[in-house]
Amino acid sequence: MSEFTPTPERQKQILSLLARQGRLSVTEIVNQFEISEATARRDLEALALQGKAQRVHGGVMAVEQAPPELPILQREGEQADEKSSIGCAAAELVADGETVFLGSGTTVLETAKYLRERKNLTVITNSLAVLNALAGIKDITVVSLGGQLRESELSFIGHITQQALAELRVDKVVMGTRGISLEHGLTNDYLPETLTDRAILKIGRTVIIAADHTKINRVATALLAPLNSIHIFVTDSNAEKKFLNSLKKINIEVVIA
């Protein structure tokens, strides 16, 4: 195959080969497609920018794509023990008397359940599930944000929600994520909710991401935020140690549940 083959077609073939092998070197691509090293590197950079591959020294690795997200009620049983432990650990980071924002998702819902014994706590949320978990609890003031209801996630999103968020500042934000990787940061599946989640990230003095090990090194469709937008990452004991050490090197606190 000549170097003059249209680049998108060659990139498609590189991805096909990468899917079978998991990793490719620049030299392998040069030999396989009969192109120059500079052209091979340009193709790999393009694939990395698209989130379809992960650039590594001397070549490229396959990126594990996050599977389509099921509705929240169907996800409650996934990694249930890990999510409960993570929720408990995240809740321990919230002190009596603080104001905390809890996002949507099953892991954050577990965090809400462990906050029921806090004193003089204010919880702001856009999640119906969190509202139900904390409604009527003594010593907890619950503030709900309105907006468009995303039925699958039982969360309020959109312009009205984001306008309300612009008026808020909280001690801590606790959120989940569909995928987290060193190269692509935090990613989610649904762009309209991602825009709301970006607004949530801006209101917390401390941002806590609570996610089990299956979310690590996964990349979903929509970019949520770079890694430097978070302060603490709470996960379970099955999380990849190399990934966690990399987070620590960029001054992100890691909590193992």
C-alpha cells in the first residue's frame, strides 16, 4: 500500500490492526503500510486526538471504550460492593457543617446514603435519587436544582440547571464519571449532561470523583474535564496501581475504599 492512500482509510486499517493486536509500534506501521515514519506518526497522533487510540513511547495502544451507559435503575447492581465501599469512603471526606453538591449516578447515590448521620449538613443536588435518599433526614438541609429531567439518569440538566449552578459555591463536590484516563481525563456518554456536569465542577472548592475500577482507562464519547480539574479520586482496591500512582504524581489525592 502506498503512502498516497487516503489518510482516513489508512487510519481505519490501523485501528483494525490495533484491535487485533492491542499495541503497535511505529516501525510495524511503517512496514505494514509502506509509509514513512513521519506519516505513521501523524496518523497515530490523529487517532490519539480522536480518542480512538492511546499514544505510548514508540507506538500506540488500543483504548478501551466505555460501553453504552444503562439507565440508573439498571446499574444499581453493577459492582454493588465496590460502589458501597467507595460511597462510604467519599462520605467520610465530608464534615459536619459543610455544604456539599452531590451529582447523579449510582456511586454518588451510595455516598448520599452514608451522609445520613451528618450534623448540620447542606446537600445540593440535581439527582432525584439523591433527593429521595436524603428527604426528611434530621440535620440535613436538601436543596434541589430544577431543569430538564433526564429520565434514564433521574437527573436535572440543561440551561435552567446551569443558571442555578452559576449562583452557587460549595465546600465539596462529589461526582461520578463514565470514564477516566490519563490522556483524555474525565469523559461521559451524554453531551447535554456533560455540559451541566462541567458547571458543577466549577462550584466546588474541593472536587471529589468517586468511581470504581471499571471506569479507569476507559474513554466515553464526550470530554467532561481534564484531570487537573479534580482534587481527590476515590476508588476501590481493584484499581490499577500504575494509574493511581500517576494521579498522585500530578497532585491528585487517591483514596482506596
